[in-house]
Amino acid sequence: MRPIRLALSNDYHVVLAGLAAMLSEYSDRVEVVVLTSDRDITEEADVILYDTFGRLAQGDDKLRKIVEENDAKVVVYSWDNYPVDVARNHGAAGYIHKGLPPGELVEAILAIHQGSTDESAPAPDSDEARSMPSWPGQHAGLSPRESEILGFIARGFTNEEISRRAYLSINTVKTYIRTAYRKMGVTSRAQAVGWALRNGFDSET
Amino acid sequence: MEPIPETSEAIDEFGPFTTGSDLLERLREMSDLVTEIVPECVGLSIAYREHGVTFTLVASDETIAALDGFQYVDDGPCVAAVREDRGPVEFSAEDPLAEERWHLFSRACAAAGIASTLTLPIMADHTAVGSVNLYAAAPHAFTGKHTPLAHVLGAWAPGAVANADLSFDTRRTAQQAPQLLYEETRLQVALGILAALLDVSVDAATARLQDAAERAGVSPTEMVELIIEQGTSASRDLGDA
């Protein structure tokens, strides 16, 4: 049986490249045919793995449009600030949690492709992104969560907007910012935006 | 003492401002330590040079509700009467606004009761990085207490200045904090977009933005919003709504 054709979608190239590298170990089962930040998937794919890193769940029109404009099954690959019901409302065929190790991620992709529901992918014990190999700011020691929050700041969102649209408490948002500031060596939002711009965060996305 | 609404908003929306403990908690702790030394202290403002904003806490009793009134009426007739020592102002009982105006007057009079203030510089590596202003309803409330106050506030006692802000101007400055922080953040976002679009450094983008604003005859703030709007459109064209 040929491997299923997989398109990877995210706003950050570093995230896509890391994910593709991780999945290359399973090329006999999943073949990554395209990495893209666009909503138009030019290569023919069986499944589009939509990595929500850097996306705010509320009002995520990009996911809705990818679902509408492509025939492939769209699988949301995320963590708990992007709720399953939000993904389903946008038309996703399945949802895989980032806490799964790589082998289980592949199993879950195959199961959803074969028509299983996302209940076949058990929720992990931890919300840590164990299967997320790379992200912006990783070189400075930022965790995936801290990196994601910094990306929102670099796009001009206030803490309250991040809290509301990412389904996190405002204290949680501030905690991530505080630990990220410590690692970046900055103390203000303006400095944080500047740091992000110099370290691979794209404020256009 | 409790933070004024704009201080809470600024810290919640654009914080945390520190990499250690929560700034709001720290400010409350500082105000508690101050009132242990000076029970008459009813207001505290801290200005941080690095952030370019001021945060203010005020006592939440009626006396300080009066301070709020003082800030809002500013140079109105009631305050003018107080300043010029013209005595009570009378209002007609038939005037439907009489009660409201009486309250306004009483608040202004009470606000004029800020009888002493103390300003202390905050130093780091022999440089002033900010300042603390304290406000009390009693005269001479801070006399002889500069050193213990400076100690609990991490300030420099020899640099103390008395009664420099009897009108509590720092409160008004603190009210501008959310807007100032919003504009600064938007500026940085716009510079990032510009730097990426033009493939130049952030410094070069800063110069280009200023030049473009001057040529277009618009304020830098308007230019910032235009850039962000266009940057978002460009992003949307790439498929990212």
C-alpha cells in the first residue's frame, strides 16, 4: 500500500521544516508532498495536517478556507488553547493533540484518513508538545508556548485579546510572557516585538 | 491602596513589565509598606523611565474618592474657589443640579486637602531609572521618614524632594498609560512589517516611516496604522485571512 500523501500547513517555515523532518522517519506510511503557509494547497494530498502553532482559535478563517477550498481531509494538529469543538466547527475532519509522540501522531493521521474519528487518538497525559521538533525562538530556550505567545505579541495583540482568542486565562498569558522575557533578556513589550523581529518571527502572519 | 483603573488596564493588557513577581502585587506590597510608615499616605505613583509610563495607586476610602473628583474638575469654578480661598460656593436648592454640584465642590475641597507629597528617585548604577511620588492628606506627613521610605521603595533618600506635586499630576499621567503603551506596541509592529517588506533593518525602517509620514503630511501614528493595515492586506493576499 502506498503511503498517504500529506500536506503540512503552518505560518512559520521553521515549524513546517521541523515537522517534515520528524515525519521523514515514517516515509513508508506518510509522504510529505508540500509545506505551505498558504491556504491553497497546490500538490494533490490525501490529508492536510493543519498545525495551529501561531494561530488564534477564535475567528481562524484560514482553517475554514482550507477546508472549503481543498478536497483533502483537514486534520488539526494542536494543543489545548485550540479547542476540539472550534476545530470541528471550522470543518476539520479530525484533531490530533501535540502531546502525542511522533509514532502515535502518524498512527492518528492514518486512522483519520481511513475514516476513524479523532477519538482514536487518545489525549496525552501532558500538554507539552513532545512531537513538535522546532519553532521560532527555540535557540533562545523559548518553549513552544512562550514562542507562540511571543508571536501573538509581535502581531500587536494585547494580553486580553490573546487570552480571549486563545482560550487561556490572562494570568497564564502573563506567566508565559514573563518567562519568555527572562529568556530573551527584555523587559518591555516594545523590546519583545523588536527581539521577535530579529529572531525569525514574522509579524505579517 | 488600590491601582487606578488605567494602571490595572495597562499592566493587564501590556504587562507584565517585570521578569519577577507580578507588578500589581509588587505595587500593592509597596503601598502597604509605605502606609505602615506613613498612615496618612493616600496615594502612590511610580514612573518608570524604561517603559515611559506611570502607575498609580490610591486609597479607596471617601477621601480618595474626593481626589478622583479633583482630577476631573481640574480648574473648574469649585477648584478655583478653593485655590483662591474664596470660601464656600453657594448653589440654589431649586437648581436640579445643586446636589451634584455640591458633591463636586466637596470633592474638590477635600482634594485640596493633599497637604504633603514626597518625590524620591529610583537609582540603578548611579542613574535615575524612575521616581516614586507619595501623597498624604496631612501636612509634614513625610518629615523625618525619608530614609525608611526610601529603603522600602528601593529609592534614594538624599534625592528626596518635598511638596513638588500637591496637585497629584502623576495621577493624570498614569491615566494615559494604556494609550501610550498601545501606541508604542503598534509602532514596533509597524516597524517590523516595514522592515520585512522593504528588507531593511529596523533602524532603517524607523527612518523610512518618519520620512514617509512627513512626505504624506500625516502623523507617525496615522502612518503606523496605515502600514499595519497594508501589511495585513498583503498577508491576506498570501492566503492568510
